[in-house]
Amino acid sequence: MPDTITRTTNQSWFSRIGGAISGVLFGLVLIPICIIALFWNEGRAIKTAKGLSEGAAVVVGIQPDAVAPENDQKLVHVTGRVAVTAPLEDTDFGVSATGVRLSRNVEMYQWRESSKSETRTKLGGGEETVTTYSYAKVWSSSHEDSSAFAEPNGHQNPEFAVESHDVLAQDATLGAFSLDEDIVGQIDGAAPMRLTPETLETVQAAVGDTGRYVSIAQNRIQLTQRPVRSNDPDDAEDAAVITPTASTIGDVRIGYELTPAGEISIVAEQNGDGFSTYRARNGEEFLLVSTGAVSAEDMFQGAQDANTFLTWALRIGGLVLLVVGFGLILAPLGVLADVLPLAGTIVRMGTGLVAFVLGAVIGTVTIAIAWFTFRPLLTIAILAVGGGIAFLVYRFGRGRAKKAETAT
């Protein structure tokens, strides 16, 4: 089958009107959802900010070498070096190493579909769409569903036989404290793990007879349908340098990352000889973990910055979806005008502008109402300051005007 195919589809004016009406129904559902989400986001942001501020005010600094009972159930900040004893092992492939997290990253050689469409509106309101589908062989960490391809024949992908997986240390400690997976899973610092030729026999024994060639090349375990030689002296003797031309659809390669046991900082509730999520008075819950020696102040500031970033991301996303929702409601006007293609283009420009204005106005009003609901005093103060500035500008302008009239 060719790696590129082109298909042309036609849609009548009446069919387009029906699709636009369906879009109106979707827009009518999307708009209230966006309004509710924008309102909720402001409440979430304020709740998170208040909870973190409360935590920053009550956090207690402790040392990791001893468990102090008087700090039990208190919010504490501790810095120290993590220790582990038992090695981490990926039993599926027999790969082991000492650290706090061993990450197995899997890729499969697959077909990937991409498409490019050009649509032309015809006289009478119909549309002609020319779509070009391209197929390329790529290494991908997620499954490419070939059953949904426009042309699946000749581009079939097998199921993902091996999944990515994390192995977390179960015996990690920080001084006298034990660390559970909630903390271990947040430790950063992962780096590629070197696979040596000595690993090959272990991997082959763990995999068994799968009908595939097992090798280690390019610092990855390779499960391939045909063997090739490697030019890398660090690879096993029967390993392969796998290139796109040498690989076969369905080949798998597996790399590992190891997070070492280093110095970390934690802000959490002391719970016996361990740590748990802290719950503020307003119900906000958090457990902060940073790599390295980081002060409590910097950890809380980082959490506040992350909260601000998420708040703005959700605001912008909500506003964009509001504009989309109003655009869907107004879309039938453009389709109706497409009987004359130029008229349809002009109408769509107008409806697009209207949708943008409506989305921006309703979105900002929703955010303002949410602020007034959750922070009434601050909102009133901001409005008072803004009103005062506007009044002063107005008075200054009138004064300048009177002086000008007097001078003339």
C-alpha cells in the first residue's frame, strides 16, 4: 500500500446545516460547563492559596535523626539524605539497581498516521474537502490505533505487548523516618541507567523464548524480529544498532531511568515515624517534596507559583472554550450564507468577532463574580481603588478643561 493517499469528500449544503445545528446543541452545553469551571477554578485557587499560607505560618522545622513525639500531627519541614537497602528490580526483564525509583520506558516501532485537509466552499453552499493521509514508521511510547486509520490495510500495528512501569523503593528512610510511595514517587533526579553487556544474559533468562531476538543496543533492551550487529563496543556482542531501516513494525525497545537516593526536603504532617498529607483548616491538602536542601519558605513559594500557573492556564482555557461555544452557536449563520461563498466568509468573520467578544465578556464577568463571592473585601477594595483613580483622573481632566476655557 502507498504511504500517502488522498481522498476527496463532498458535503451538501443541507448536510452542513444539519451539522451546524448539532454544533449549536453542543455549544449550548459547553458554555454553562465553562462558566461553572471558571467559577470553580477561582474558588480552588483561593482555597489552595489560603491553605498554603496557613501552612507557611505554622510549619515547624525538625531534624531527621530522631522522631520527636511532640511534633506528631504537626506540619513539619525536614531536609536530609534518603537511604535505601534493597535493590529495585524489574522482574519482567531481570534488570535491577539501587535507588528510590526504577522507571521502565517502553517504545514500539509503529505506523503513525498524519493528515492534512484543504476545504473549498462551492457555489450553492456545499463543501469539497481534499484530505491527504501520510503514514510513517516511528518509535512511539503510546499505542497508535491502526484500526482508526483512514487506510488500515498495510499499516496494521500490533498490540502493545510491554507497558512502561515504575518500581518504587519500599524501604526508603530519611534518618529515623520511613518514606512511603506518596513521597518516593515525587522525588526528582531521574537519569538514564546504563545497561551493560553483562545484563544481556539476565534479560534473556527473564524474557524466555518469545520468538524474538533479545539484545542490548543503544543503551536499551531490544526485542526484534531479526538480528543485526552492533558497532558500539559497550553493547553485547550479538546486540544491534537499531535504525529505522533495520527495524520492523512491532519491534520493542526498552530504556531505564534510575532516581538515586539523594538529599531531599519534605513539608508534610508528621505521623508517627512517617509523613502524611497535611490538611489545612479550610480543607486544602498538600504534601510537598523537593530534591536537594530547599527551605520551607522556598517550597511554599514554589507551591504558590504552581497554583498561580494552574489558575491562569485554566482561566485561559475556559475563556477559549467559551469563545468556541459561542462560535458553535453562531456557526449556522455562516453556513446559511455560504450559498454565496464570499458572503459566507464575511458572515463568519462577523460571527467570529461576536463570539470572541461574548466569550471574553462573559468569562471575565464570571471570574469577577467568583472573586466577589470568595474574596468580597479584597474585591471591594480593588473596586474602590480603581474608582478613586478614575475619579481623580476625571477631576484632573475637568480642571485642565476649565483652565483652558479661562485662558481663552
